[in-house]
Amino acid sequence: MNNIKIIKSDNPSWNKYLFRFPAHYHDINFTSQYHRMMELKGDGEAELFVVEDSEKLFFHPYMINEIKNIGSINLKSKISDIQSVFGYTGPIINTDDEGFIHNSSALFEELCKNRGVVAEFIRFNPLLKNQFLLNNSKSLKIIDLKPYVTIDLSPPYTAISQNYSRNLRRIIRKVKTISGWHWVISKENSVTNDIINLLEKRLQEKKARSFKFYNSDYSDHLYNLILTNGCGFAAFDDHTNKIIVGAIFVYLNNSVYFLHSARDIEDSRSSLINSYIVDQGIQYFKQEGFSSFFFGGGVSNSSDDSLLKYKESFSEHIDDFYIGRGIFDLKEYTNLCEIWESQFPHLKDEGKNLVLKYRMTD
């Protein structure tokens, strides 16, 4: 008999269910701590949907958000949508039993319809390739979005660096000749603060549409996460002690993720030092015994994306990054999109391929 639960991020049973999966599923993105951190950032309310049948588990974490208005239009009905936490999750299942998988997916869809959840957006995990678990879902469309760069840390570092582009190896050698700066690996709050402040500055300069200030609750939780499952890499000017480059990594089990990174574009050394810091991160996590370094993709789904090309200079290992698009109430979803197009006609082309396009505003 199926046992169905909805678990909140402060419930210890969240991680207890996660750690019942084989070790390669023990990914930082799936933990309650990581979801709670993004909850405090303001990304929604974190929930875990679990179906349990003896030893069989269907484990689906997400963020749920109420849709109260679109632009100046207030919505009369109480509706919500759900999406994966910032990172790479999606459902995970510890069995090949197609009947259990199909039944669990159907139970989740039924729950969403009963709760007024209109749509779902999933960012699947490239390492676990868990998009294939839901290939037979009737409500979910799986989309191959863009390339994603990972670095295999299991070979010797000399073999890893041999896969760097010739230009990247030249840059790393050049950085070693640049004076007037130093770098640290740290779990200190002060270093984390410097990195977050630099990131906020860069996002404001770019006028990033999805930009949100990193409030004190989020920062406090990030500090705590870093103490056990992360660290910061930062480069500083020797004279002013001003941060030049910063990166925050989070990890669990054998996998490391780039969570945040930024550089001071006003410092002419920052681009070169940024590449050096990434290389040092690869060396450090290699030495610490990690096997997978998740570098990510570009800012677009183009194979010519400049950020993607930069990341490819570190590794030729390219995975496909998949997303999922689920519509539980087509009529309501269509209505939301039509309201959004009337409120923000100038964003229609930019947001046409987004699942939750109605959340895009000026």
C-alpha cells in the first residue's frame, strides 16, 4: 500500500528519505538544508513529495509559489505553480518498477490538480539523468535544453589539465607572474560576505531580471551550509584587500557544484585570475577525493554561447541538460499566459519559450 507524504524543509525525515537512496543520489541539491536556504532567499516554499511502498521510494522535491497577480491584474482564484529549486533536482526513484513509477507520478499529478497547482517546471540533474525516469508521463514534456559541462576528477590532475585548451593553459601560466594579489580557501563568513556583495554588484550592473538581494536569513543559512558542505575561493588585492574574484562551492558525497561566482570587471586582472581560481578549485577538490565537478552551461541554449565556450575550455565532457514542462490545468495556464502577454507585450518574444513565462516582469 502506498504511503504518501508532503514534507517541509524543517522536517528531519526529508534527509532520512534521501539517504535511503544509493550513495550516488546523495547530492547537495536534494537536501533539506539546500532547499531551506533557497526558501529563505525568497524562492518559494520548499516541499518534498514522497511515495513509499515498502522499500520503493518516489522522492520529488520542489518549490511551490502562489500566483496572486500578474502585473496589475489580481487573480480571483487561489492557484500556484511549482518548480525545481535553483540547481539540479527533479524526481528520483529507487526502483525500476514501472507500475510504481507510473502510479506515483499519477498521484503527484492528482495532488497538484486538487491543490490548484497550474504548472510545473523541472530542472533535471545531469549526473543522475533522472529525466529518463519520467519518459512515460502524460502530463510532463521533457526538453533537451542545452549543453552542460562537467569535469571528471577521477584521473590524475595532469590528465585533467591536459584537456584544457591551449589558451587556458597559457592564461594559468601567465597568472602566476602577476603580482599584487593573493587568494584564499575559506569557510569564514567574511569571505562569503565579500563574494555575495561582489555578486550583487555584478547582477545590478547587468540589470539581471531575476536578481534578488541576498537577505540576511539566506546569508546565515549559507554560512551554516558552507561550514559542513561548502567553501569559498576568493582573490584579493594586496594593497586594498578589495575582492577581485570570488566563488562559492557546495558539495556532498562525491559531487561539487559551482553555486555562486563573480569578478570585479573594473580590475583588469580579474578575467585571468578567475580562470586560475577555477583551476585551483579543480585541484583542491581532486585532492579532497571528489569525483565530479559540476561547472554548468551558458546563459543561453546556443552552442556558441560565450560562457559555455569558456567552460568548455576546461573540459570536453559535455552532458545534455534537460528540463521538464508539466501543465496540470491547461485552461488556467492559457489564461495566465494571455494575461501576461496583455500586461507585458514587450516581453512576449523574450519569454515565449519559458514554462512559467507569466512570472517574467520588468
